[in-house]
Amino acid sequence: MIKAVIFDWFNTLARYEPPREEVHSGALKEFGINIEPVKLIVPLLAADKFFFEQNIVSPIRKRSDKDQDDLYAHYEEILMTEAGLKFDKELPRKVFHKGKELFGDHLDFVLFDDVLLGLKALHNLKLKIGLVTNLAKNMGPLVQKLGLEEYLDFIVTPYDAGADKPDPKIFKAALVKAEVTEKEAIYIGDQYKVDIVGARSAGIQPLLIDRYSLYPDFKECPRITSINEIKKYL
């Protein structure tokens, strides 16, 4: 019997505002490259895959400033390549820094439209609801600001667990906070290696949330496109 539902944060419960595709489109425009934001959504997800896999190799927050700068430049290079853009080798780094300059102080998180009602429905079923994130920050003020405080019973960050996803330690720390066994929990996330493989490594049943319907043929675990579909797997 499922007693706890545990969520990933980015691209599962929340996204950036302004949307990242608008941020990158705006930065590219500064260098004479005009591309509609919508055409950057899928390229961004391809760049995300690189980012998250690099974080598995070594947590990015622990790397030197130079290494981080190089990584984000390569992130931008993947994005621009996937978008079919032509560019010289120095442009991705310039675009990354321009994006920080233009939008760095204005980026915020907003919830996806289905989140509050979806969490309320799970809360009404008397389930424990938690968050496991690789964001190394105090999530309390953000959770309160977005109206999630009454629905989330616990939050686990790398600082709490001493590990990042997909390390099973961070998932097991969530089980301890939820006071459930691995068979009594499900975990919902959008990244295969970070979320699906990570949850399984701790013995937790994962659900892939595919908000952009990029993986219609995914079969390794249940696939959902909205939080409203979770009740089918309880």
C-alpha cells in the first residue's frame, strides 16, 4: 500500500519564470540571432540531459568557477547545436554570460498549472508528500511563497542527505522523513538517470513525468504527463 508520494522539483513541480526558452532567445537576439522561444524548448531539454549527467559525475556546485563557466558554455553550445544554429566557438560562452546579465536577477520559480490541485488531492488521501531536490538551497521560503507549505510534509536536499540524486542516500533520507518503507512510496521525476534510476536504486517505484510528451514510447516504468494521473498508481 502506498503511503508516501515523493516529488522531484525542476520540470516536475516547477519551472523558471520567465521561461528559460525566452531567456535564451533574448540572449541570442543580442548577438543577432533571432529564434522563436518555442523552438528552444526541446534543445533546452537536450542540454539539461548533459547538465544532469555532469552533476552525477561531480556535483556542479562543488566545481571551481572556471569549471562551472566551461560547463555552462558547453551547455549553451549543445542548446544552439540542437536548435540548428550556426555559430563560432566563442559565441556559446558569450550567450551564457549575456543571459546572466539580462535575466540573472529576475529568474524565479513558478508552479505548473496542475500542481496545487494535484497535491491537494493527494493530501486529502492522507498521503505523506515530500520533495527531493538537488538544489542546494533552503527551500523553505520558496515553498512557502508558492503556496506549497500546507501540502509538503518534508523536503530533502543534498545538504540534508550528504548526497545528490541519483545516489540512493538522498532517496533513503526521504523514506526516513516520511516514516515509510521503500515499498510504501512512489517517486515522480522527469530525468531518467537522475530520477528513475536513482529511485530504483533505493528500491522505490518511480514514475516518469513527461510534461512535454517527448517519450511516448517509454516503457521502463509508468509514464505520466500530469500530476493528476498519479492516483492511478497508488
